[in-house]
Amino acid sequence: MQKKIFLVFIGFLFISQTGNAQADTILSRYKQYLLGTLKPEADVKHLIAAMDANGQWPDINYADTEKANWKNLIHLKRLRDLALAWAKRSSSGSQDPQVWKTFSSGLNHWLDKRYKNSNWWHNEIGVPQYMRDIIILVKDNLTAGQLKPALEVMAQHRVQENWVGANLTWSADLGFHYGALTGNTKMMELCRNLIVKEIRISTEEGVQPDFSFHQHGPRLQMYQYGAAFLKDNIRLAWELRGTTMAFPEEKVNILINFALKGWQWMARGINTVPGTMDRSASRVNALTNAALLDLVPYFITLSPKNKAAFLHLGEIQEGKGALTGYRYYPYSDFAAFHQKDFSFFLKTISSRTLATESINSENLKGGLLNSGDAYLIRDGHEYFNLMPVWNWANLPGVTAFSGADKVNRKAFAGSVSDGKTGMTAMDYQLESKDKSKSITARKFWASAGKQVVCLIGGLQGSGITAAYTTLDQCRWRGAESINDSWIYHAGFAYIPIEQAKINLHLTTATGSWKAINASETDAPVTEKIFMPVMEHTELKNGKAGYVLAACKNPKDAAKMAANPDWKVLRNDKGIQAVLFNEGSLMAAFYQPGELQLPDQQRKISVDQPCLVLISKQKIWLSNPANSVLKVNLSVNGQHKAVGLPGDGSSIELVF
């Protein structure tokens, strides 16, 4: 009996020692990750000189109550910078007594005050995250009187098993490391299992079947919540590799595909657009949140077979090269068209996705986001930090009227693509807040070669006499050229398809971040704005169109306008269609109908609303309403019954 008890004791001891060894390995790897990826945001010498006798920095408002950008977190961020400088051997502050004295004083201040915010997120996630990093960087140098209360602050985290997406990842990640720091193997296992379970593909919040990312309902939140989900999980997978708690291969593959098939396509390098970010587009520097270069080595370690793909991703993030092709994300109503010289991004909305949100006093003017806003990026300077001075009634690509408040979501909104080119169409309705004014239209964007053909058909107005479409609203960089039939600016041409009145606004505008996000600074921001606006005065089945094209110079723009690579075949309430010179045909059928081609010998007909793309004897179809649909298609007298999938994806046919 005693021998049996002894053997059981030895077994428990072995398990305990194994668990402690794994925890030490994981914590050591996390410290290595912090030292390898974190870059101090503040000058260490300045932090030392500026701290007062109470362990505070006078420039921080410690009574701040902002729910979003809570200023008290700056204190913890600076403590982490000091801890990083102390722990990093290559740092000038490594093992510097002055660095440690300043850090220790600032840490003691926080541990004494235990600041709290009315927004739960800061108390349960933001603050514990900083404290976790601080503890892991300098744990061996903390006194017992510092380590114990520091762990108590970290213990403010709360793991809720019913949470989803980034919130679940944040909280369980904290619980996991708290368990590792306190020797609680059961907590580590519980949190690890919750994290692994959340790495899944579903139509609930999180990674979607098309590798876009949703949070707060069906809203595209790629580089806010999606960033936390991807970056934290890749780091965790790297920390746990080779241990008994390692992530299963299929879970790692989801993260790999999320990065390669979703993340990198919704940005040009590190530069993204407001349509991918929802309310966080109102935050300073948000449009470079697609940066992923620091994580490339970790991706490669986890997935050596994808080394070439991640090295290419890294090159693009450094501005060397670009993706090419067309990708659309039917679960998020987002399309991206990449070419060597530019990228085009389009965010539409449907009855399946939600309008932009404004919570915690963020995104105060962005009510028209996700309403067909479209962006051209060449080098990333076009829209970066331009949001404070934007005229938010004139979002790029949006068709609106004075007093427009929100878009009404319709089922018909989607894309069709062959992977190289593609087209998006949207049944469009915009109304005023009291619903006394509105416009309806069919909107269409066809992307091929160097251009995007944008059509507005069946335009109807109610309670208004005029409407407008903003072709762009970007940073004015000078050297613009204007002609009766085109406008050139900063590498792009804006070409009306038929005679139209375009008001070109070249202005210097002043605003503040606080006007769009209450937690940001109210310091004035002044920028130069380039904004061409097309007027619509015919609001009874009116139509209009324009082309966005990449051009080297005004001469190139003039040549393209004089010898267009496209021909508009139809632009009305029933059908919108464009034929490109290289042979691609793109058509949106909003109702059953027939499309005659210019040679009068070929025609296409369908008996159901759908989207059609024809190129080189191949046909791609999709149902933008995202429901299973049977379409009887006729091309030049050949008939075929086609079953379209219910997820809005394109299927390929050969005639």
C-alpha cells in the first residue's frame, strides 16, 4: 500500500515538474517574442528626466475618463518601454540603474493607485495585458512586494467561455499566462482549449468561410479585432509549439489561410482603407494596421511549407512588389483589385451585413461608411490620417444627396470574378434621417487592366432635386491636370463616360481627431484635399458613369480617354454591362433579361437575377443575393441550367 502511494506521489511529482518545465519554456518564449517584436514608443532618457517624485509623468491626465483612448494606459505603456529597455541586451538602457529606478517608481505608483475606467475592456483586458508583459520582461528583478500586487492587477482579467472572436482570445490569453506565472496548470489547459476552440471557420463572429473577419455581429473588422485574433494566436501557436499543449495542425492552417487569403488581400502592403476597419478608422495611424512584417518569421516557423508565400508577403509589406488579381469576400461585402501600379478597394453593404458602428464615442461622423465607399491606393499616402479633415458627406465612391443619413440594406449586393478581374454590383438606396428624402440606384464597378468602370443606373430621387457622386477624396499632392474629358492627379485619371458636370474641389481643410473620436486629441489638423464630385440632376431613371484608371502622367490620361479600353453596353435599372477590349464581358442582371453584344450576332440571356463574367470561352456566374439559385443561361443560342451556390461565390462554366 505504501509502495502504491509512493508511486502515485512520484507520478504527480513528474506531472507537476513537467507542467512547470513547460510553463517556463512558454514564458521564456513569450519574453523572447516581446524582445524581438516590441519597439519602444518613447525615449527612455526623456522618461527618466520627466518622471516626478510620485512616480507619475506630468503630461498624463490621470483623471481621464475617456472610454476608448484612455490616457492612463500611457503610463503602463511607458513602464513596458522601460522594462523592455532594461531587459534588452542591445538597448542602451540595459541593466541601467536609472532605468530601473524610474521603472520601479512608476510601477509602485500604479500598484498603489490601481486606476480603473468605466469601460470594462481597459480594466479586464488592456491593463492586464500591459502588466503581463511587464512581469514577464522583468519578473526576476521584481521584489516580492512588487510581484504579488502586479499579479493581482493581471488577475483583473476575466475569462468568459461564451465570449467569441478577439475578446475570447484576449481574455483566455491572459488567463493562460497568468496560470503559467502562478503554476496553475489547470488554468493553462482550460484557457488553451478555449483559444483552440475559437480558431474555427464559421458564419458566427470570427473567421468567416471566405477568410474575412467579423466582430460585433456581421461587421468587417479585419485590422482591429481581426488583428488581435491573428497576431495573438500566431504568437501563442509559436509559444506552444513542441509542447503537450501545441495547437493542432488544422488550427494553425486556419491562421495561415486567414493571413494569406484574407489579411494580405484587404490592404496594399501595410496600407488599408476605412472599409476594412469600421469604427477604428477614426483612430490615429489606423490605416497602417495591416503591418505584419514582424510576424513573418513566426509564420514560417509554424508553416515551413508556406515559406515562399510569407517571404513574398514580407516583400510586399516592405513596398517591394504587389499582389495581382481580384478577390471578393461575400460574407463581408468587400472587394479588392490589385495590380502592379495600384489597388482598388470597395466596401458595399447588403441585408446580410451591418452598417458601421459608433460606440465609445468613436466614428462620430462615419454614418455613410460601408455604403459603396471605394478607394484607390498607389503608395498609401492617399488617405493616411486624412479622416479628421474629411467631408464625411462626400466619402469616396458614395452616391448621396444633401442630408443623406444612412444606407438601406438590400439583398442584391455581390461580386463575380475569375480571380484576375471582377465586378461588383449593388442595389442601392440612401435616405435622410426622417426618411423624407431618398435616392435609389443600381451601382456597378467592373475592374480589369488598369481601370475600374463605375456605373450608376436607374437613379431615382424622392424629395430631392439633385444628387452627387464623389469620385474620390484623397490627399491633394499637386501636379493635377484638368481637361474637358478627364482629370489627372497623383497617378490616377478620373474619366466621365459621358458628358457630365464634375466639380473639382482643391482645398486646404482643417479639423481635429476629436471631432470624429472623442478620445483623440483636439489639436488642429490641416491637410490639402483633392475631391472631384459628379453632379446628378436627372433623378428620373437617370444614369451616369466614370472610370478610375492608373496613369503615368496627363498624356497617358488623355490617351486613355480618347481611346477607351471599355465599352458600356447597358446602364439602366435592369442591366448594367461593360465590354473590355481584351474581350472580357461583365454584366449585372437585376432581373431576367437579354443582353445584345455590339456585333448584333451574339447575345446573353438569363431567367434569374445574377452576375455574369465571360472571358476566353469561359463563364463565371454568382448570385449576389447569397442564396441557392437555379439559372437558365443562354449564350449565343446555347442553353445551360446552372445551379449557383448560396454563399455568393463564383462558379466557372465552359461553353
